[in-house]
Amino acid sequence: MADGGEIYFCIDGGGTKSRARVSDTDGATLAEALGGPCNPATNLGVAVASIVALWEQCCAAMGRDAARLDGVVMAIGAAGVYVEAGRRAFLAACPAFARFCSMSDGYAALIGAGEGAPCGLLIAGTGVAGHRLYANGFSIQRDAWGWIAGDRGSGCWIGLRALRHCLATLDGVAPKDGLSEAVMKAIGGVEGFAAGWTRDLGPDRLGALAPVVFAEADAGDATALRIRDRAVEHLAALARVVAGPDVAFYAAGGIVAPLHALLAKAIGFAVRTPISDAMTGCWLVASGRAPPERALLFGANVEGAL
């Protein structure tokens, strides 16, 4: 990096953990760091504290004074920062870097997946989101509605159905099987369930049951197979919304690997591994190598915008 050139502090902000990478103008990595939650939409103070800690870690690795912010571009992908009011409040609370570039976490991942080229991306882990970047720079996001109303086919969706089946067998309205027994073991039996397994029940805890479903499906359990196959149907339907045979399609997330072959068969076109990550996506946008986020709202005429 030439003296006086910009450096890019790129952040992949997550609800439970965050990652950061400092890159030079050519994209070479100067430092990396791991940190805590960085979701300005849910907790602004925690998000800012995480950014400060990530920057300090990176500066320590580079031998740079953390108070020196000249020439530093903070590029972040995180939930809520593409909403103008939330973005202004968040950036105002951050250290005074020389320049800011913000986008949604999904858009950062989308740009990283295809390294800035038009493509589709399915993120399928605890939750689910579909993204697409069009040739004119517009993008869409689908699902990501959360575990109560959406996230169809996600790890959480799978785990919730497995838990409901397990409880139905306890009530005697469904016959016990391999899946119900495996889920009962995973939740600590009736005693563990009653003693607090459901306390603060949320998507992460439910999503942890997805591997149980996959294992039982592989063993031939009929209920597990139905849940798994229905999840694949949901994910395939979303994939067809954001991609197609003539559009590069990438998939990432914790449940993609066990479902990869089934998903590829269901959608009828290749499922690729993302080329790069969300931090690279942030760098590509901030350095002008990829377009800034221009998301089409739900209900917008996507074809008319092309």
C-alpha cells in the first residue's frame, strides 16, 4: 500500500459475533479480528462497542495507533444500516473514520459471493434469506422474515417441527419413532424440557435440533425424511426466485452442506460455494469495484427495473 493511501476496515456484523478485516487498496489483508455482536438495529451501544474492539484488535496486529483514523474507510455490512434513520444514528456513534460505507449484511454477502458480478445467493442456516444482484446494480432480498413468520426451510424451521413432533408423541397423538426419541434425548428428556429447555426459547436453540433431524433422515426415519424434504422444497422455491439456470447461484450457511445434493436436484441448476465472504463484499463496494446497495422494495416491479 502506498503511503497516504486509504485502508479499508471491513466488518461483517452479526447478531452473536462479528468479523473484521483491514485491507489495502489492492485488497491485500493487513489484519483480521473476531468480536462480539454488531447488530445496530437491535442494540446500538453494543454494536458500536464491538466495532471499537475490532478496530483496536486490528490496530494491535498492524502496530498502528487506534486513535489514528485518517485514511481509514469503515465499510460494514450489518442488519438495519441500510435504513436511513438507523444508519445515521449508528454512524454518528462510531469513531470518526475518514469515510463510511454501509450496507445490509445480506448485500455484503451477496457481493462477496459473486465478487461483484450479478448472481443469486441463498443463505440457509438458523434463518434463511435469498438475495439477487441484477446487471443494472439493483438487488432484492427475499424471506429473512424471522423464525416466527418466515425463515422457511431454515435450521430453526426444521428444529421447530421436530420439537412439535416429539411433543405430539408424548401426548399420544402421534406414534413414537426414531426422531421423537432422538429429540427427547437432545432436550434432556421430559425433566430437562420441563426444567427450562424452553426458557428463552429462540431460533438458535431450535436450530440446534436440525442436525438431529438430518441424522434420523439419513437413518431412514419417515418423519425426519418428511421434515427434511419439505425444508428442501422451501429452499428450492426461494432459490428459483433469486436465480435460474442462466444466473450464477451460490449457497452458504450451516445447513447447506447436508442438503447440498438434494437442493441441487430440486432446483435443477448448480449450487456453488461463494467465491469470497461478506468482508470482501464490503471492500468491493467501498473501493468502487461493486455497486452500492440499491435494494428494490417488496412488491416493486423487478422486471421493470431491469
